[in-house]
Amino acid sequence: MSFKGVYTIAGETFLIETLFEYTHLQCYNYVSLKKPEFTLSTTKEDIEYERKKAKSEAEYEGLRAEEYKDDYLESLAVLRKLSDKMLDDNCILFHASALALDSEGYMFTAKSGTGKSTHSYFWHKAFGDRCTMINDDKPFVKIEDGKVTVFGSAWNGKHNVGNNTCAQVKTIAILHRGEKNEAKRIDKKEAYGMLLQQTYRPSDPIKLAKVLKLVETMADSVSLFDIYCTLDPNSAVEIYNAMKGQTDET
Amino acid sequence: MKLKKEFITHNLDGEQIMVSAAGTFKGFLKSNQTAAFIVDLLKSDITREEIISKMLEKYDVPENVVSADVDKILAILRKVDAIDE
């Protein structure tokens, strides 16, 4: 038995064929009536691959390896296959919390547990209707013709925060915890390492070479900041003003 | 010896960034000009002595200094399992 569905994410329409229903329930906001351009299907071997990968990543980060269910691991396998395919259209999978404020895209990136979701939540609370959450964990980011566009997707993170929408990204901020709220404008060279570390790396060397170029192009196309944030809701307005002040100058 | 094919380099405004597609090395290496020159030589099969020889052609530096630099870079690359001996 298999489960099938057609979805449109980041401008691509595709058929997903899986062993379990979980991924389709996850993708329900992205159901499409369009004709699929390609198919992603999974096998038991894909699920076992994700199990081993999750275990090795937990060990690498010094965390306890969790026992994940097959249906959840299968959704990770689908995400991996989709991320590999998206590169054909200059689209990377980026680890960030992404939102739009006044229709401009902002992405906060950092290692897991630093406070990306919290800071995005503060922006949402501070700016209300002006602010739309796009994806709180792993958005797709298209880099083409000098534009960087961030897209919502079904893989929204543990808080399941996001929308089926997109925005042109003007600012990427590398988030750190701080004693006070500060924003420091940085250049491509200063940002590149962290941006690369937070980007999905395919196992195909040719696709990986493309990722390295796309991350550089992304860094060239946006304003880049190191931001130091407190766990105070006021941090949203302070960081926004600090970044805006430095981008308005140029 | 040769750089493993899953190690990919990228030139970022004169700095060389190297990552692995294999997933065994999850970080990245940033190389200055000298290290990048050695990494580029390793993209074809080459011996330590040949690397030293090419470095001496390029740089006006004593051989013992070049040898030490080459050995230092090779040690780093071996540590991340980047070399096919």
C-alpha cells in the first residue's frame, strides 16, 4: 500500500508517493491541482538511512539519540529528496526562522537552540499584522537573477509555525544570545561560514559545488548582520531599528 | 596521494573554502593562498616531494620552511580524512 499526493512548494509541483500517511498530513497546506513535474517516492531503505543519519547527527552534537518513528523519518527522506531536486532550480534548503515584515523577508539563522524561534515570535508579537511568519525551521530559498526569495514549506519545525507564502529576502541575521540587543553589519566573508553551515549539503559533489556558489550569491544579494539578542520581547523592535539604521545609511 | 573526490572547494574572494559531500566531515576548512595552492595540487595525484618542489618554484622561501608548511597542511587534511593515499 502507498500514499500519494500532489503538492506545490517553492514554485515546484510534484507527486509524493510514500509508505505512510504522515508526510501527506504534514503537506496538507500545499496540496495542488496542477500537473506534477516530477515524483518523489520513498523506500524502507530511505527510512533506515534517515534513522542512521539522525543518530550520527545527534552523536556529533553531543545529544542523546532519539528513537524516531518510521513515518516521521520518511518525511525527512522526502525533504532530503526534495532538497536535492530543488537545487536544479537554484533553490537551497536553509536552516533559519523566516518572516516577512512589511512584505520584506528577514531570515534569522543560528545553531539549534540559540533562540531563532523565540526571536521571530517577539517580532510577530511586536509588529502584529505587519509581520507574517513564513517558515520557522527549514525554508526553501531560491537564489536567482540577483534576488533571494524565501518560501514556506510543510517542514516548519517543532512549533509548526509558517504559511504557504513567500517574500523577497532583504536581510539575513546570524543570531547570538546577548546581554544587550545589538546588530553589527558584516560582510560576505564574515558571514559565509555560518551561512554554509546552516545550508543543506547534498551528498552529490556536483550539487554540493552548486550549493557553495548559491550561498555566496545569496550573501552578495542581501544585507548581513550579526545580531545579539536578549530574551526580552523588546529585543524585536530594538534589533529591527538597529538593522534598519545601518541599511538606511547605505 | 590525492584529494578525495567528495571534497569540494570554492573560491570566496581569494579565500578557499572546502567541504565534504560525504558527510563524514561536517565542518568546513578555510585556506589561505598557500594552503589553497597545496589543495589545488592535490586535485591530481601527487607526492609530498612534488608538492614541495612546486612550492619552491612558486615561493622564494627556504626548503625547510616549505617542507614544514606542506607537512602541516597535509596533517590537517589527513585529520579530516580528505586524502586518498
